Amino acid sequence: MSKLTPAQQRHVLALHTAGEHTSGDVAELVGVSRATIQRVR
């Protein structure tokens, strides 16, 4: 599992809170697990 940089974390939050992408979509986009995305939220 990769660790997200602060910039990636902000990007993940922006994508997810926009409501256009699921956690799975965002995870695939940045190359991490869905669980990692859930922790960032």
C-alpha cells in the first residue's frame, strides 16, 4: 500500500467531496486501496 502525500490527500478529498467519484474510483485513480481513501476522508 502506498502512502499519500499531502498534495495527493487534498486531491483525493476534492475528488471525493465533489460527489462525482466513488471511493473506489478515486483509489484506482491514485493507485491505492479503497481503505486508504476511506482513511483520508
